[in-house]
Amino acid sequence: MSTDALPEIKERHLPAGFTLAGITFVLGALSWIGPFSIDTYLPSLPAISHSLRAPTAQVQQTVTAFMLFFAIMSLWHGAISDAYGRRRLTLISIAVFMAASIGCAVSVNVQMLMFFRALQGATAGAGTIVGRAIVRDLFEGAEAQRLMSHVATIFTIAPILAPVLGGWIQVWFGWRYIFVFMALLSGFILLSCWKALPETLPVAQRHRLKPAPLARSYWRVMTNPPFLMACASMAMANAGLFIYILAAPIFLMKHLGLRETQFLWLFLPVSIALVIGAWISGRFAGRISGIGTIYTGYAVMAVAATGNVIYSLAGPATVPWSIAPVFVYVAGMSIAMPSLTLMTLDLFPTQRGLAASCQGFVSLGANSIVSAFVAFIWGTPLSLAVAQMVFMIAAAVTVLLYVRAEKKGV
């Protein structure tokens, strides 16, 4: 990507020797780690269960282990980067993730796999959390929103490729080579970050990791009503998509009758929707207020969730019509999220890393809970659609509470 693709973002704030195109690419690539860690091995869950002689429900908990530690450590990534710098934490985390991926590949039982999946989760979120802080270190306002939209566009490569690659790697080589692929991918991202990711937080602006002040900072952020409502809204909106990602083996292979190499039926529309939504969000930047962009995205999501329930009630699940509402839902979510993310971080301009960590913790904590209970709602297409509608309503209510609290200056 050349900087010509980003004409409305100025490079005046970039550290010497680094380009906007390079930074945009590595921030997008850092966001690949999460979806590749989940989506790539979803088609292999039955094979892992058979290979390790473990019940499918127990193998499903390896996803929960990943998500749980992803959420727990997301609380710390931002604060650590506020103390020691963005670049150092990112490089160390990716290196540990690469080692954990190798550990997953050589696991001999489900307990060993669960341990290394937890280690993957503990390090996978660093790039995404720190990346948000890097955007706000460099840019403000419409420029930051545009850069977030470009990063979101690069991110969409992962949801497209991950399940497709996972299905074919499973067919050709077996599930262990999926983790070999993750190790190679993280190695590529590590090298890219080494070359193209600058340190964006000057030493003079860092905050030492002193327990008492840090605890007060966490308390101040996590008890701020607008912040909590905005984070809850993002978490609920994302959960409306995440249930379909986690339920993909059942939704696609059981309800829609597709094969393990046909996960593209779900993940390609999702990725295209993410691109469309991010593009619209970028076009809105500077033209429509941030809250106006959020309302637009949520209105699209509401239409999609309602249509999903109606279609599921009308008859049996079919391709592509059972997937179309998910496509529209994701487009709406992608329109709203860049603005809501930036508005949340701007509540704490001097501690954006810590705020990004708390933001990630709420969202990922919700995802880990969803991953633990998704088996209870994937029984029918209608149950998935109803769950999406419930999450959509919760997202709408909490975003309205955020706006109300922000207006009151709570």
C-alpha cells in the first residue's frame, strides 16, 4: 500500500524513517493474529477431538482458554506499553505467541493443547490493543478515524483466508500443521514490525508501573459510566457476530450442509462487509459526526438482526439467504466501531494505552463468556438469530446510555 492510498492523512507526525503505508500495514497485520488464532482451526475441531481422544465439548474449551487469557492480559498490554513503550511490548508478545504456536503443534493431549492455547491468548491481543494506542499517539480526529478504517480494511484479509486455509490445511496435512502455519505467520508479522513499526510514545510521556497509582488509574477508567457503556455496547455488538464465528462448524456443516472446505460461504461475506463498512466509515470522517456515524451503523445492524429472525422463522436454513443478514449486520457494525472506539479512548487522553486495555478487556471478556456458552445456542438457525437480536438490543441500549452519560458529563 502506498501513501497515495491515504491522501487525506498527513505524515507530519510520523517518526523519521517510517512511512504511513508501512505503519498502516503492520497495524492491520497485528490485528490478523486474533482471527487466525480462532478461525483457522475451527474446521479442525472434530479432527482434534478424534486425534487427542477428547470429547468435542472439551476441545471447544480450548477456544475458551484462548479467549479467557486474551481478555485477562488485554487489561495489562496497554498499561505495560504506557510504561515501557509500544514497540518493545509488541515485539516480545509476538515472539512468545510464535513459541506457543509451536507448542500447540506438538501437543500430545488436550490439556497440553489448552495450556499453549492459553499462552497464545495471553500474547495475541498485544498488537491489537497497542495498535489502537499507536493510532491515537500519531493522529487525532478525522485523520485517526480514517487510519482506523484503513487498518480495519487490511484486517479483513484474515477472516477471509483463515477458515479457508484452515479447512484445506486440515484436509491436506492435518490439524497440527495449522499451528505450524500460525508460527510462520507470526514470524512474518514479527519481522514486519521490526522493520516498519516505530516507537510512538516518548519516554517523557510514559507512566511507571507503580501498583498504587496503577490501581487508581484502573479504578478511574473502569468506574467511568460513559466508558463502561461504550465498551459494553461494542462488546454486545461484536457478540452478535462472534456467535456465528464460534458456531461456524455447526451452522455451516450441520444446518447448511456444507463441508469443512466451504467455510468461505460465511467468512467471505463477513470480510466483504467489514471492508464496505470500514470504507463507509472512512468516507463519513469529517463529514458526519462520530455519534452520527455510530447511529447509522446501529440502524443497519437493527434491520439485519430483525430480518435474520424473520427469515429463520419462515423456513429452513439455506445458502445464501441464511448468511445474508449476517453480512448486513457486519457492515453496520464496521461502520460504527471506528468512531465508537476512538470516542472511548478520547475519554482518557493521557492514558490511551491503559484505556485501550480496559476497552479490550470488556469486549474480550464478553467473547470468552460467549465462547463458553455458544454450544447452548447453536442448536438451530433460529436460536442463533434470536441470540443476535438480543445482543443487538443490548448494544443499542448501552450506546444510548453512553450518549446520555456523556452529555451529562458523568
